[in-house]
Amino acid sequence: MSDERRDDEILGRALSRAIETIDLNQTPFEKSRIATQPGRRGVPLWQVATGAMAIVLALAIGSWLTRPTDGQPGVAASPTASVGSTPSTSGTPAPTPAPTATPAPVEVDHQRIYLARDGQPPVSVQIASTGVPPAPEPRIQFRLSRLLNDAMQVPPGLFSAFSSRTTVGVNSVRVSGDTATVDFSVTGGDWGIRGSAQSLAAIQQLVYTATEEPGIRRVLMTQNGGGPATIDQILTDKPLAREDVFGYSSRGPIGKDQGITWAGDDTLGAVGADLTSVVSDGSTVRLTFEGRTRTSPGNVRANLPSFAISLDQDSETGRPSAVVGGAKYALTVAFQWNCQCSSGGAAGAGIYDQTPLRAITSNGNTAYRIAIDDARPWRAYMTDPTKLTIEIGGDPRATSDRIAVTTPKPGAIANSGADLTLTGSARVFEANVVWRLLDSAGKVVANGHFNASLGSSALWGTFNTRVAMPANVRGNLTLEVYEASPKDGSAQGVVQIPLSVR
């Protein structure tokens, strides 16, 4: 049996168990052309003189017609130049108006469907917003129909589990509370999907696309008049939320009691937190905040004040801000403010609509609200007292509730007998991070441990270390990184990163 087939079977069994045990409460540029000027011919002198007299006469008549009169202000010397007008003959170039700027979006765009990625959560792509129905049920059916039936150009790195020849359609959509029940028409009960990887991709696409409707958090999928939907070997007989299918081993901590509070430097009253960097790549959102002074000398880097971070469900509807109809969850970052003065403006706030980041709003720069697609794991760490980094998500294969590996990436190539750079963050007992390298048979061929910058604390610690690849091992190996339980030494929060060692 090949490794791929074994992985598919393991993935299928894991997905089936997860679904069975779900808690219901939960323009190209144009080329320029150079015009050829025709050759000149001689002009008779009498024609030149006649033309000159005509010009003088025209100027005189024009001056008389445009002279100021009582009660009438003088007429402007020349009208506003249009784009492409010729330069003024006075020697001063005629002004050219600036191009009209495209207005920034003021709300999240929900005309989106989701495409799959290998081993990662799906990514949304925009669809045409014309002919959108006015009610939730037909809107959901509209998006799902576009997902199933549209022949579209799929961006690199994405794919659809549904081929252009699929016969699957949508019979009906019913909404009750925060759940949508979608009945699909499936000819002969065959979705035309084979294998657990393709099945998982299909379920992810359907669940994320159906729940793109504001206020809808779960979808119950049925087929051919109400029977449970069976996609290959996976039975979906319960309502599914995005977190049931997003591929991570756990959800991010939800609620203020599960959030992070940290005592910063509150002795400097006029220090705000600038959002200096926002990166969203479809798997991870990484936000960087830096402390900056607000009084003289202004905008000098300073230690951050105390802060609190928590993840909660977003209301999605009725929000009087840029996040009207926003996202499923919102991460709130609130900084202490100890000054009776302005905290300044907030850089980075606005509509993003990039999976999983939808929007950022702020009340200045003491509190930020980051609207995201789902409750994927999140963490926060400080590389120095002036800088806070928050990461949301990551590659599911390299992310758990206590370990997040940034490098190497899953599928990376390593060299036998050479050191492998290992970076990331961790929140583990006594900062002790354990690693081991397994061959294709599951045998441990190398192992070790190292320390993160912080141990068991609200904030995560970071690590940047090297591990030695054994000289006599090549092929497909798996790097596991985890916490050893202080009780019995068992592996906790394991991440598994496939590597190709040559």
C-alpha cells in the first residue's frame, strides 16, 4: 500500500470521526505608436499674409466679446484643461487633472465562493455581484450554484473538487436561526468524487461557501429530497460549522477568559500602539504592533503599555462600522491608554477581504478589532518590549494549540547530514520543546530538544534553532515537534511536518 493511499485512509477516518462526534452547540497595457509626419510643401506668400490678418481680426473680435461689463466678472483666460490637452502657448504647461481614485470599500464583500488547497483551509475568490437575490436562502443557493456550475479560471495553488462535468445541483435552501439546510440533487447518489482528500476539499468548499451568508454559522447538507449527504465514504448527517472542517487539530481559544492579558510598561502615559504590518497569505494572518510616543518627542519607539487580546464571535449584522456584515469571528486587541490627549490615527484599518482576514477597525490606536473567517488557532508573542506580534492560523500540519512551526514548511527539502533550521513559537512547560524525526515506517531516526524564549505564560515564546539531519537517512521523513507532558512524558500538541531528505 502506498504512503498516499495510507494517508488518504487516515485522513478519511479522522474526518469521519470528527463529523460523527460534532457537538451541535458549538487590462493589458496598449503599445504606443509614433505617428509619421507628412512631408511639407511650399506655401505661397499671399496665403501666409492672408492667414496672419485673419488671426489678428479673430483675436480682436474675441477680446471685444469677452470684455468685462458692469455687473459681470471677467471671464477666465482659459478653461480647465482636459486630459490630453495641448500645452499652453504662454510657456506654462496646461494643468492635467489627476485620475479619479477608486473609492475604498466600506463593507465586506460576501459575493465570494471558496476553492480548495492541498492540506490547508480553503480560500475565497470573488464572483460577479450582478443579479444577487435579496433574501438569504436564494443568495446561498446563488453562491453554491456558482461554485458547482461555473467554469472559471482557478488561480494558481487552488483547485475545485467539483469538475466542470459535475451533475450535482442545488434543490433547495432553508434557513432556521444560524443554520442553513441545503438539499442537493445528486444523480444516482454519486457526487463524482473519489478519495478522502478530494472529499474533504469538497466538504470544505460547500461549508465555507454556504456559511458566507452573514448570520449563518452551520450548514446541514442533504441530498435527493432530504437524505443525508454521502460524499464518497463520508456521511454528513449533522450541521457543520467551518471549524468542523477547516483542518486544524483544535480551535483557537474563544472568550475573554481564554484570552491573553499582559502587563506592559504603563509608566509612559502618552504611548500608543501603531499597527505597522499586516500580512495575510490565505493560511496565516500576521499583525505587528509597535509602541510609539504621542507627546514630544513624538513618534519615538517606546515600550508597549499593558494589553488584552481575545477572540469572540462577531455579530456580523447591525454593526455601525466598516465591518457591517463582517466575518464569523473578531480578535480584539486593546492597549492601556494613560494620557488625556489624542492617541492618533490607526494605520492599517480598512477592508481586506483576503482569506482569512476580512477587515480591521479601530477607535484610534488603543483598540483594534480584526474580523476573520473562522476560529483557527491564534497566538501572540513579543520579540522585545516595544513590539507585539499576533499570528492567526498557519499551516494546519505545522500548527497546534501549543506549537507553531514557521520553518521548515511542510514538503520542504532537507539535506542528509546537514543542519535544518527550525523556527516558530511555543507555549510549553518550562519552555522545553521536543523534536523527533521519523522515517516512512514510523521509526525514530533522530531526536532532541531545545528551549523557547518563554515557558508557561500567557504570551508564547519564540525559537530559532538548528537540528541535525542524520547522515545515513534519506527519503520521505516526518519531523514531529511537541511538548513532553510533565506528568508522564507523553507527546502533547504534536505537529507533523513532512520533509523530503536527499
